[in-house]
Amino acid sequence: MAGLAHITQIYFLGIGGIGMSALARYFKHAGYQVSGYDRTETKLTRQLQSEGIDIHYDDRPDWLASHLQLHKSLVVYTPAVLADLGERVFIENQGVPMKKRSEVLGMICFEKRCCAVAGTHGKTSVSTMLAHILHTSSLGCTAFLGGISKNYQTNLLLDEASDWVVAEADEFDRSFLRLFPNLAVITSMDADHLDIYGTQQAIVDSFNAFAGQVQSGGSVVVKKGLQVIKDPAKSISYYTYSLNERADFYAENIELVDEAYQFDLIHPKGRIEGMRLNYPGLMNVENAIAASSLALLAGVDSEELLVALAAYQGVKRRFDIQYRSEQFVLIDDYAHHPAELKATIASVRDMFAGRKVTGIFQPHLYSRTRDFAEGFAQELDQLDEIILLDIYPAREKPIAGVNSELIFNQIKNKNKQLITKQDLPGVAEKLQAGVVLMMGAGDIDTLVEPVKLKLMEIEHV
């Protein structure tokens, strides 16, 4: 790759992140010596180790001194890694080249024809759908995904023969401004990451800057209603998409048949009848329209699109049905923003009409809880029963006065509980039949299996 002519070793600070791990896999496949640090061992880091990537979980500058050829190394880091981490300080003092994950991804994508998927929510589902469509078509693609594709059991797709690459354009830390795509879609521009942006308008401005980075001759597809301003200085085509409201790309005749959605896709050149999405959730029909729009603009034909979409199996932790019986349905979902909770709960109501819905929610980040406590409470009130967990801090230190009670106290539904993670298996023993929806971007996924076992025990009593 250009810019890495003398590099033989690549070291990742925060290698266990979903975006970082995809890059690690990419460079391992390309023949580089890849290793990394992460503070926590996970299923994903164990998979990377099984693929021949050396990972350790304690802060060890001495390891770097003895294992890295510093003049032949590149260090890739994520903003989540603290500035005072011993290894990071050592690397900076040694003058080893360091690049953010987003910068390295931008370097890779610049060498190919890039499809970028941006939005404060929906990125992973749309990019994974799009990658699957392109990968199975005559175009092919390489793809860097923000989740584990259930079709391929990985977050990295490789196709050295294809000119196309699919990338998630992450707005966190303005990372997406490192991308200059040929095609882009923007799914949403809700207020989020206010610790970085400060205001909703700053978020909108940043997304507009991203849209303006699409290369001349390229296209931008925007969810209808978003405030994206056309750049008159560049020859960029602008399109809109919607679930079922008239737009350049939208669906007609949406039907839920045997828990699969069927619809016709309207697009600028005509209609594709009989689209079928076997992955649940009405929100995923909208995601499929977004993905299909970029696929068609890239040159995928209608028959390839029909076949690919019908074979799409989804993303782990995105409306991921983990258990199903006559009494219970257990769903694991990554929703961690009020808009995502709203879409996920609405999809559950549409698919399982008339059934009791119990939501288990783990707030993610102190700052997000502070900024959106009222919105979280409002959306959680759409549930029949609410079980609220403590905040998952992720990269943040505690903020005085910010805890899950900020949300809990604003929930109007009296059928609510505020508990710790340790209490959840015991609470699950008393759940009533219906849909159990577990939501959050922290480590709530580690509790899915214990809850599943409790539901199975209830059924066999």
C-alpha cells in the first residue's frame, strides 16, 4: 500500500475494537507482521489470536521495546486509547509513526472505488447489506464492517480482484472526514457525541462536509428530510431514499409474509418487484432500500440484487433473535441512542403484534446518558416492562451526578426496575411470556446467554 513501503510490522493500540480488528485482519492477510494491545480479552480478540495475531492485555512498554523493529513499524490507534497509556507514551517518545484508525482506513479506501455508509445510526446494518450485495454480484468488493456479518462470520470481506471497497463512515471524532468516496449514503444525523460536537448543528455541518468530500462524478444518497446541502462546485448527483414515502428510492407494497418482508423497490430507472428480506425488523426494510440504492448506482443489476437481498442473514447484535419458543422470543440488539430504541421497539411491535414486550436496557456512556436521559425514558415507555441496568462507561470516566437513575426517574411506566448486571439472571427467572428485548452497546451481550438459560428453565418448570 502506498505510504507503507518500508513498513513490515503493524501494531494496534486497541486491537479488540470492531473497526480496529477488521484492519488488523486486512494487514495480516496482506503479509504484514501484526500484533496489538487491548485492555480486555473478548471472543473477538481470541479469534484474532487464533488467526495468528499476537495480542496481550496488560500495558507493557517493555514488550514493545523487545518485539517491535521500531524503524520498520507503524502503530495504529483508536481515540478510545488513553493518552497516558504507558505503551502509547513509549511509542510517542520513540518517534514511531502513529496513525488513527480512520486515517489508515482512508488510505486503503482512497486506492479503490469507495462506497461509504454514514449516519448516527444504521451504518453497520446498511454497510453489511451493501457489502453482501456487492460481494455476491459480478462487481465484488472488499469491506470493512462495524459488526460481524452472519453470512460470513467476520467483519472483513476481501476481494483482491474488485475495484470496490465498502466502509463505514464513522462520525465519532469526525473520523469520516478521512474518506473521499465515490458513492455515499447518509442514514441519519441525530444529535449524538455531543461531548465532541457540542451542538446538533455542528453534527449537521460535519455530515455536510462529509457529503462534500464525495468525488466529482459520484453520488450521495440521503434519507429524505435530512438537511444535506448540495455543493454547486462539484459534479455530484444527489438522491433521496425513504421507507415508503415518495423519494428517488423507496418501497411500495410492503407486506410481512411468514415473518419476511416483501416489497417492490422504486428507483430512478424503474421498479424491481418481489424484493424479499428474510431478516426481521421493519427498520431493516429501510436499511435495505439504502443499501440497494448504492448497489444500483455502483452497477449491480436487478436480478443480482433480488438474489442477494433474499440471502442476507443479518449482523450479530442487530435485531438478533437468540431464542424462540412458544412462550418466549429473546432478541439481542445494539441500540444505544433514543432514535435506535424507537426504531427497534417499533419493529418488535410490528413483528410480534399483541405480545408483551419486556425491554432490558444498558445505557452506554455517561455523557450520552446525561445528554439524552429524557429521550431514553420516552422511548423505554413504549415497552410493557422495563429493566434498566447501570451505565456501561466504555472510554469515559464517571461524571458527577450522572447514573441510570436519571433515566429511571423519568420513566412513567410503573412496571420498571433498576438493577445491576449481577441481579439480572435472578430477575429473568420471574419474566412473563412474551418478547424479551435486550438493548445496549456495552457488555450486555455477555448477559444474553444467562437470560436465555433462565427463560428455558421457566418453560420446563
